[in-house]
Amino acid sequence: MKRTWKTCGEHGSYTRRHFLFGAATAGLLSVHADAQTSTFGSVRPRSSARACIFINLNGGASHLDTFDPKDGPWNLSDAAITQYPGGLALSRKYFPKLSTMTSDLLVLRSCSVWEAAHERAQFYIQTAHSQNPALATEIPHIGAVVAYEKGFRGLLPPFFAFNQSALQGATFLGGPNMPMMPPATRTGVATLTHNFFGNSSQQRFEERFKLLQDLDEPLRQKPYNEVMAAYASYYSRAKTMMYEDSVDGVFKFSVDDENRYGANSTGRAMLVARNAVRAKNGAVFINVTQGGWDLHVGQFDKGLSTNLFTLSNDLDRAVGSLAEDLKASGDLDQTLIVMMGEFGRTPGVLNSRSGRDHYRPVMSVAMMGGGVHGGRVIGASDATGATITDTGWSGNRPIYPEDIAATIYSALGIDWTKTIDDTPSGRRYYYINGAGDGGFRPVEEVFA
């Protein structure tokens, strides 16, 4: 039986089904360019976006202190929580830039998750599958599924990732669908050119690469194993990016832009994401992780290097500038921006250590661009952010990460009910477990 919102029991309970569903066999990797896929029936993806920038608020951002703020004694006196049309509310202290862009912002306030431990919950939002340790190495990241579906449509790889080492990769979908994880610095990627020999550098590199190809030909034709085949495929794709000014420029940015986005890992990654989207050279799914949201202690303590002010202001500056620039270039309408963590935080007053702990029943997800109808909220929670009081959508239940993943797939023109039958383990891989039978599905109200 596939896990669905109907078969998992009450939210918060941990059943055998949670253990059984997840990722797949350890240590297996193959190139699945010709994988056998099937669907549950006829669905119509929205196809409203050509790219997705997924912002992973690693650690679990507090819904009550970000996108679902409430009046209460837990707020600072200068939080400046302001109500906007469409039911939106934001703190102008934490989100000064996004507070001026609420007409583009959509907030889902009726979201829940199945997990409350970081490792398992991160795996869950990255893959839309539960983490089964026995099978985890076969379940790919959502971005890898997107890459597999879209393929290479330019010089850039379809899947990028920034700022996260514990990232689920392509697994059995193979090397070509692995994320490129470049540095985000003003000087770009140094290895895109090898200028050791002046004007003759590129010619000498091409000659040496051809020699390497000639020597490796037997191994590429008959690789020892699937890992070697995957590596060779990825290696040849990387070669096409070298000595290309259009590619080199994607990874570079000015000092002025860095200052505008924020001279930090979040701002720099968002700058490269902007460049990759505007280049229209093959990038489809870009994962940007902002860590530090696990604020159990002193979330308002400015004496700590990581606190709610630094996190929210860094996110606000980077995402606000990203949205401004994509709107100016005409790309925002075709770029879906998603902001979410792996769970919410405890509601109401702060804990005894002036922070918030892990909380599964309620969380918020924010979206912009890519066909999203902004300037409003979907769903509601109670006065302390403890329970969902209005689901706000046709599902008449909480919105789960499976639904978010299905929404992303739909926006990108991907059939979320697909399966891949010929996996290394022989287990059928479902893009979304429980899709296609009245269970998990896109939140169509996002686009309404």
C-alpha cells in the first residue's frame, strides 16, 4: 500500500507505513536515460514556469515569526507586524523588503509535515518521500527528477544546489541528473578556463582533452560499472561549459550586486540563481539552502551570531532583490520561487531558553512568481499558531510536502503521478507516493 494522507493515520502518529516508505537500495547508481515510466491517468500540469528556485530554510523556520505572525506577548515591541491586503501579515522589522512586495507574495498557512527530526525531515522535503534507512540511497532529490524530466536544454546543467552538504542527489537517475554545486563568489568558477599558456591555452586544453578521450574510449564504450558510466557522462557535459563566456558570466557578479543581495552565502547563491535563470541556458531547478533556522535558544539575542534578525534580514534582502531583478528582466512570471523549512516551531510564548522547538502540526510555505497568484494567503492557524483552523483549499486537509512537490512539478509541466518501474532494486519509484488516487496533488489554488 502506498502512503497517502488517508492511510497514514492521524498527523503526528508514527506508523509502520512511515518506516516502509522512503528511498531505495544502498550503493546503487545507474544512468536512467531510458527508464520505463508510467502514470496513473490523465493529468494536466500547469506548465506555468520554466524554472524553480527552491529556498530550503534548513533548521525549520518558525511560522509564527516569519510568514504567519500573530499579535502576542512573544513579539518584540518594535516587530512592526503589519496587515496587508489579501490577509497577508509581515514584520517590517524582519522583512522590510518583502513588506513592499506583498502583491507578489503568496503564503500557505495550513501546511503540516510528517517528521520532526532534522535529518529525516530534510530528506522528506528534498524528496517528498519518507526516509527509510534501508532504502534511502535510491530516492532522488526533487531537483534530480526535474533534471531527468527536462534533460539538457543548454550549456548549463538543469540542477544546481548551493550551501548544503547533506543534499540528496540523483541516485539511480544517474550522473547527468546530479546537482552541480559550484561556489558562489564574485570571481566565479576558476576551473571553467585553464589559462596556463596564454593565448594558446584553449587550444592546448582541447588537444589534451582529445588525447584523454582517445585513451579512455574503450572504458567509455564498455565501462566497468554503472558508476563509471555515470561519471563519464557527467564529465563530458562539464567539458561543454568550458571556455564559454556565456557560462562563465553566470557565476560572476559585481560588488554592487553583492552588497544589494547581501555579502553572505545566501545573497551570493541567490545572485548566481538569478544569473542562471536569466541566462535561459538550461538551468531548471536551483536549490539554495539557508542554514541556521534551528533557533532553540535566544532567537532574539543579537549577541549570538545566528538569530532571527540576521536570518530574516538576509533572506529578505536576497529574495527581495531576486524578485526585483527577475521582474525587471521579465523572468519572474516564469520562475517559481518557493521558501520552506522542514517543519514549524512551537507556538505561542517562547520556551524557557528564549527560543522555539520543533513542531509538526503547523508550518508556513511562501511562494512567488511562476504563475503564482500573489497578494494573499491560503489557509489559517489559530491565535497562537498551534493548530490549523482553515485548510483553505479543495483538499480540505493540511497541505503536506508531497502536495508542495506536486505543485512544483505541475508548475514545471511535469506529470506528478509518474512512476519509474525499472529501478536498480526492482521497487517501483513514485514521483509522489499516494498521487493519482485522490490523495496528494498540486494545490491548484496557488494559481487561482
